[in-house]
Amino acid sequence: MSTLLEQATQEMTTAIHAWFDERLQRTDLEDAVNRTTLQMGVFNDLLLDYKPGRTTADEIDLGFGDDVRPRTPARLDDAQVRDLIAPQLVALVQARLAPLVDTPMIDYRFTLRGKFQTAQGKLHLTLLEHVNDGKRQALLKNIHAYIEQKLTHGSRPTKKLETFFLTRHLLDPQLFPQPDIAWTIAQFERIEQLNKSRPQALTEHRGDIIRAVSAWAEKQFLPRFYDVQKSSYRSAEYTLKADTAPDAQALPAIDLLLYGAVMILRHEPSYAKSTGLTFLEIARELGSERAVRMLKEGSGTFPDADIHVKNTLLECRANDVFATINITITQEEEGAYAQALAFITHLLQAGFPKSYQIKLKSKAKAYLPIKGLAKSDTHRFFANALAHASLRPQLEAYARAAIEQFEFYADTEGEKNCMPGSYAVFGLGLLDARYFPLVQHYMANVDEEHQSVQDQFTAAFAEQHGITRDSAPVLAACLRACTDNAKVKIQAELEEVEKLDLFCQQLQGLDGYLVEHMLYPVWGKLEKLAALARKAQGRRKELLLALLEAASKAHA
């Protein structure tokens, strides 16, 4: 055996031994599998990633350093790996597994996969697939017992850990080689139904369902019909294989693909929705008539009366697949906008995607007096509606239905990104103090890492309302939600001691870092505020020093 071959084999052998030895040191393995009857063991995958001098063994593919270009002159050939090294690795892992397969360390199945940098590029091999049939049969029995007790006859919310395992098991070909797709979807829907009283928990359960269906689609179903080109920098590309067509047995599986697409489009954040649309397009390409209807009319989740209205004043048509609401205003009057608002609000309350956009046909072209907002149809619709004073309560009801952290209008991005409800909230907040609580509610949900339009609104709000007993708490809520790029011109007003006092009251009891964050849009760095404090006198000096002291806690 050549020196290179010996070195490579030794490097891989050492990595595998280290993986087993490290996990045998764990003392929590039995406790882990005792949490639920749906887990038979902790580890089910071992990935060996061979790169000369940098070989690793782990449970997951970290995907780092997958550059196929040789970095060293000497490389193994694919044939050497397949014929000489692979058998040794399999024998080694089998020997290490033998005393462990019936312990909590190893799941009912265990797969050894390898990635090898060779002279020909990156070689991927599945080296070993071990199945412990005793554990497999016990797990199947537990799965059916769980479904019978907790889902079919259960009435209480279920545990997230159980959903995590169950969703993956139901789509595991080792457990269900020919799954009943309709029955499987029914179990997922039952999980949703049992957890609907706990919104945060329901979101987590849905996340597990979506991840399980997506993994099934990407690893099992789609590779039957498509060549898949994966990339670390963009979505996977699917190319239909030549002379490939789904048979009758594939049609239920296409229904599961469509179920996953709708779940993603309705419940996942904006950045994930492209995956749902890809699944839909693939289902259409595979001949699904239902997919064609969904792309044209929506998922079918909503009654026709909810997604289409037409009369002498307007026409509204919604498609939850594309998260679009088309609105044609025929008569530019209050009644048309009232009906459109009622249409949108009802849809959102019924579960329509909140990261939607409006496509508007209207003669009116109003926009809010706030710099930096997208000049979109969605913006224009709400600005048009705000022109009708009688619609303000209806606009508030819409905003409260629309506001959702981590959701954004689909026709905004970058610095113009904004949460659903933004235009209605901003317009109402500038117009009338009665909607100050709505502004505070909105700011409490802002994700300042992904939107900054609140900076411009805060500046406009301060200019419009100044600092009063009513506006000061709202301004403070806005400043908390602002980014570090915000600039709010209220220094002149804060020359008045009474207004400075009102402002200081809003910052009492807050953490130092938050106080500093809220002061920055007004004065910039604390050094400037300190300079003002040195020049001030009397009560004004006391208040400025109090602000500095509160902010200084951030550096304590």
C-alpha cells in the first residue's frame, strides 16, 4: 500500500474512532431516549469528510470547504477510495457498532456516509446502512400507539419533541416504505388542531411538519424525477430527467408536495416562500391539475366568496399561493375602500399570508408624507384609504390583524422593508392621538434588524406631535425600535425643562444599553450630551446628568 493510501486510511480511521470515543463519554444518552417513546437512540448518522490533513467525522454535513479543486499535488483516485479504503471503513464501523446497537447511543438505524476529496473531485458514498429490526418494530408499535392515544383519541395539546420525531418517522422509508399519504397528512392536520389554542407552540409544531415534508421532498421524492444541483449560495436547481413521468402511484405523493408548498407559503417567513413556489411549479410540471388550479386561483383553502368580490365599486381577487391581492377601484369613493379593507382584514383573520402585497388599479395616487417608504401599490392603497376620515377605525382593525413580527410586505425589500400594517399605522399615528396605542403596539413588534422605516416615521412623528404628556410614551416606544441610523430632531424642544422632564421619565428603569440606544438618535454619542450637561444649570443640568447616569450603566 502506498504511503498516500496509508496516510489517508489512518487519518480516516482516527477520525471515526474519535467520533465513537467522544460520544461514549456522554452520560445523558439514556435520559435523552427516555423523554419520549418515539426515540429509540440518539445517533443515526455518521458523516466522514475526508480532506487531506483536515478530515472530520460528525453527525451532520457542515458543508464547509467543499471546494473540489485539488490543493495538494498528490490525491487519491476514486477507485482507491471505493475498492481499497471503503471496505476497511465499513468493517471498522461495523465493529464499533456491534456492542452499541441495542444501547441508547444508536438509533434503530445507522448510516455511514463519506465525502472524499480525490483527484477526480468530490466523491460522495453511502458506505453502510445498518437497521436494527428489533428496535424498528418496537418503534413502529410506539408510533401507532402514540397516534391512537394522543392524536386520534387525544384532546390535549401535544409536545413539540413528540412532533419533531413523529413527523420525521411518518416520512421515513425504513419505517413506512409505502406511506398512506392521505393518512399521513391527516396526522399533521390533527397536530395543528390539537395545538391551535397555543399560537407560539402551534408555530413550532408547524415548523417541524414543514421541515419534515421539505426533507422528504428534497431527499426522497424529487430525486426520482429530477437531477438536483445544490449550491451553498442559492436555492437548489431542479432539472427534469429525460423520459421521466410520474405514474399513478406518484399522484398521492404529489399531493404531499402540494401540502408542503401550501404550509410553507401560509406559515413560513418571506425568505422561505420561494421553496413553496418551487414545489408548486414542480407539481405542475409533473402533470398535477390541482397545481395548475392553485397557481391560477390559490390553494383552495379559502371559500370563493372570501377570495373574490366584484360590484359596481370595486373588484378584489386574492391568491394565497402568490400572496397577492388584486384590487381594482372602479368608483373612487369611501365605500370602495371600506369594502376593500373589509376584504383584506377578513382574509388575514382567516389565515391569509401576512407577507402579502396589493396590486392596485386606481386613479388616486396618494402617498404618506414620510421619506424612505416604497412607492408601491400597497403603500398607495392605504394612503388613498387614509384620505377618508370615517375609515380610520377600520384601518386600525386592519393594522391590528396585519401586524406580525418577522413578516414583511412582499413588495418591499432592503431599507424599504416594512412589517404588514406599517402604512396604516404610520398614517393613523400622524393624524390622530387616538391611535397612539396602536403605534406603541406596532413598535413593540418591529424587527429592527430587518427593517428601518420606523426611523423615518419616528422623525415624522416627532415633527408632527412634538413632546407632550400623550406623545412622550409613544416617542419613547419609537426610539426603542429605531436603528442606530435614526436621527430625530427634538433637541430644540428638549431645551424646555418640562419637556426634558417628560422625556427623562420615559427612560427611567430601563437597562443602560437601551437608554444609550434611545438617546443616540437625538444627541448622537454620549460625549455631546455630556458637553451640554456641563454647560447647563439648575433642573436642566440635573435631568441631563440623570440621562447620562442611566446610559452609563451600559458600560458598568
